[in-house]
Amino acid sequence: MSKDFILPDIGEGIVECEIIEWRVKEGDLIEEDQPVADVSTDKAVVEIPSMHNGRVVKLYYEQGDIAKVHSPLFAIDIDEGGNGDKGGNGSGGEGAAAVAEAPQAAAVAQPATAIDKPAAAHQQSAAGGDKVLTTPAVRRIARENAITLSLVPGTGKNGRILKEDVLNYIAGAGTPAAAGAGTAPLEPEVATPVTDQARDRVEPIQRIKAVMAKRMVESVSTIPHFTYVDEVDITELVALRLQLKEKYAAEGIKLTMMPLFMKALSLALKEYPIINSQVNEAFTELYYKASHNIGMAVDAKVGLLVPNVKNVQNLSILEIAAEVTRLTEVARAGRVSPEDLKGGTITISNVGAIGGTAATPLITKPEVAIVALGKVQELPRFDAAGQVVARKIMTVSWSGDHRVIDGGTIARFCNQWKEYLEQPASMLVAMS
């Protein structure tokens, strides 16, 4: 029995998503809960699993297309001897009940042009058009080497272009990997490799990057930013972290500097709650947030993501460390959930992990402050006796919403945070 898989609700307010990658192709046998596609929403990359055992009959979209929530994503011949319909309607997640009411209506609402795209792709590929059958990895290799994929002869099933086909083309062979099968070359061999030819290229802007750009423009155009820069001597904190790292590594706990920065920040927020506040759009009310949901900017493969550790004020350093590790791993893999991205109250951007000593970070609206951490440098400083000693120095750059925070407030708040970082014993006492 053939049945449409209806794209379910995958986040609050999300009505469409971009197809980043198909994990299957038409004709594949798939199992229940097997990943079928990766889709990108305004907030994250989400993995869509199958709800049935069966065979994929039709993919209604191509990679890069925009799919609508509550519309057919793919069709599947359900294996009646398998686990059957998980959820009973061919969808999943929060949209299950809504889809169950009128799955056929959703299918009819799908534009015919979108449904016919896979067949059109086959025809265009055969005719030498610019839509070809291949994988995202092969497309990436082609983009990096300025290769027009429609010129590359494919040796896979139905003319699919394989990685070896592109590599052979780049090498100047001009023939597919299976040249012995009698396939004629599409162009003569040339002495100059294709990679030596400089060419302009165009790439579509990924959905997450486009959304991030829109939010950053909104932030800088609606919030009067001001920047406050200071340096922090974290020599003692680094030494403490090294001691704790060795102790807890055997227990499988990865302790970086970030959990220590976050806990110290939370302790300082208790004394300066205005730094953890938010304003409404009309700027008529100021909300003091009880939860310290501290975001951390992660340079992920799909773009900049800012997941946040919830309720840092109630967590131990080890609990924060576990959450930081989890969020970093899922963000870098592009699998962070929308829930992990919502509800942030203040953000840390660790640009120093890549390089640089200072920055002017943009505030994540509706938050009122963000801090950028510079790289840790071993620099000469005078001790209490006037002797020059080597100390580990980190520059911190704050951006504040000048409608809410003034320079004196951010300076006093930063001094309190510095005290916890420069004298870890004071942080441990404040935690007790």
C-alpha cells in the first residue's frame, strides 16, 4: 500500500523548511525510524525519520527545495508485515493529530510542479540540463573545483554521477570511471587541468545563514550598542581547571573553561539582574528573567548557532560541563534541537578559540548583553612586589543595549565577574 509521508510540525511557528540532504533515493528499502532526510528550518537542522517499514516510491522535492509543513514529503509502499503505521497517519511529532484529519487534502494542496520534480530531474539529466543525479558530497567537490556537473558523464544507476566520475573529470580524463564499457568521451583530453581555470561561481545562501543575517541586521538597526573592553587574569582559573580536568576525565566528563565562565557569570548575574533582563518590542516594559539561560555561539557547519544551557543558576559546574559538551556536539553536527536554541537570556561568544583578542559582538535580540572572549595569552605583568611575572591574560569585550544598561553598570558587573574568574576560591564560596 502506497502512502504519503506528511511533513509534520517541527517547531513552534515553522511552516516550511529547506531540504538539505536526502538520505535515501527512490526504490530504497527503509525501516521504521531510519533517517530519510535532513531539513533546515529557521532555527536548526532537523533529521526526519521514517514512520514505517517499506520501499520509497517517490521523493516530492529535490535537494535545496522548500518543503511545506503538512504537505507530502515522500511516498512509501508500506510493508504490511512490518511494524505498521507508527502514529497512524504517516506523519510524526507535534503535527500528527492535525495531519490525521485530512492527509489527502494536504496532498492535493501540494503544487503539481513540486510533485513532478523528481521525474523532471531525470529528464533534464538525460538531456544534459543542469539538474543531475548525484549526492551532496559530490556536488561539494564539483563546487570547490568549479565543475559544471551536467558536463560530467555519470556511471551510476540512471546516470547518477559518482565521486569517481568527478575526480576523473577533474584529472582531465574526460571519460567516466568505466571507460572500458565503451562510453564515448564528452570532450577531448586537455593538457591544462580544469582546476587551473579561474571561474566565478554562485552558491545559494543556506536558510540558517539567511535567518541569522536578518536577525543581526535587526539587532544592529534597533539596539543602540556600546562596547566595554577589559582584561582578565585567569592564571589561577586555568590551573584549577587543569587539576579538575585530570580528576574527572576518568569519569568521562569533559571539563573545558566554558562551564567555569558560565558559572561565574551566573553568580555575577544574581548581583546585577538587569544584565539578565529583556525589553518588549515597544520598549514599554523591562522583564527581569529568573532563569540564567546562557547561550554559547558555536561555529557549526550549517552556520553560526547559539544553543543555551538552561538554568545555570541551579546547576553545578559538572552539570554545566555535561550540557556544554552535549550542545557543542549536536550543534557542530547540525542536529541541535529548536528547544536548545530558544529562551536564551545572555550570550558568550568564544572567538578566542579561533583567534583574536577583542571583538564587537552583536546582541542576540531580545537580550541586552553579550560578551566575546578573546584568546588566552601569556603576557608579562607586575606582581605585588613589583616583579615581572608571566600571567595568562584574556581580553573580554562586552556589547550592551544602551537603552537598558549604562557604562557604569556594565563595568561594575564585569568587575564582579572578573573577581570570580581571577579568584576561583571566591566563586566556590559563592556557590556554597
